[in-house]
Amino acid sequence: MAKKAKKTVSKSSSSTCEYGNYSTWKKALKRLDEGNARYKAGKYDHPNQQPECREMWTGKQEPWCIVLSCADSRVTPEMVFDTGIGELFVIRVAGNIANASTIASIEYAAANLKSVQGIVVLGHECCGAVGAALSIQDSGNAAPSPALQHLVGHIAPALQKKPAGKDKMAGYVRANARLAAEDLVARSQIIQNSKLPIVPAYYRLKSGDVEFLNPIA
Ligand SMILES: [Zn+2]
């Protein structure tokens, strides 16, 4: 992976862009963990959100992590990991599914942005998309529109898994994140060729905690 020195643009003590050197997935994952710890504690740095940082990245971008997240308004990766402009390449879609559009977005980043070190697929507690897919499956009816049918069709395989533990919805969400992560590799030669680590994760709404699950082998 291409590497660069720490980039700093400073115009005054109160307006500084500081980007770490995340040259490996281990370093990137540590940064995600540290940012999530700040978010959980409510002690944010809000890094790299100043106008200078916008200016710094007008001609290019060098994000260090791709995040495929649910569109749910309560799950905002840039906040959850306390990051700023140009750090995360985020794709959001209900149910964090691997469909043609999300795969194409990730293919672009994986193939063209050499700064990227890995991919996180972020499912979350009480996911409405997974809940809707379950309701539609249980009702035996079709979804209310072709587009919704497409969405729940991507989630349906996760509902065939037998979740361990009492919280079945959490089990389905975890299975859905894992299957989406596996789909990224299975359905994209470009993502496969990138050899980027892919890690499903589970976000808890109340605590703000992100639990990283076993990576896709
Ligand atoms: Zn959701």
C-alpha cells in the first residue's frame, strides 16, 4: 500500500488538520477502535473537520478505510469512529447490503484509492431493514414494491441462519453483515484482487459500541 508521512496543515492553533499515518490494516483498525472509544465516552476530538481540511482535499482523496453501513439515521460511521473529512469512504444503504451499486462503489475505492487498508461492514442493533425482511418473510407476502423486494431479497439469506443466543434479531443482523461481507468478495473480482481485509461489525445503539466480528477469510 502507498504510504505517506503524516500530513499536517496548520493556519492557527485552533484550526489544524492532522491525518495519521495508517499504512496497515492493524493501524487503521486501532484508529477505528480509539475513535469509537472517544465516541462511547462522549469525549470527541472531532478531528479534521475545519475549512482547511476541505481545502486540503479538493484535488484528491486518501481515505484509509471503506465502511459499508446501514442508512439508519442512528448509525453514522464518521461520528461513530470520530473521524473527519477524507478519512472514511462510506457507503450507506438500508441493511448494509452488497448489491450492484454498493459493490461498484467499493470497487472504485478498492481499485483506485491506494490509501485504503480495509473494509468494515457495519450492521447494527434493531436494524429496521432486517426487521422488515423478517416480517415480509413471516407474512408470506411480497414486499410493497420491486425496489423493496430487491432489498429484502439481499437480506433473506441471513434469515435462514439459526442465530445463537436469546436475541434473535442481533443474530440475524450479525449474519447479514457477515453474508454481505462475503458477498463483496464472491461477487467482485476487483474486490477479491484488492486483497483488502473485510471485517463485519455490530453496532449497539445505546452504548455506541462497535464490536468487530471475525474477518472474512
Ligand atoms: Zn439498519
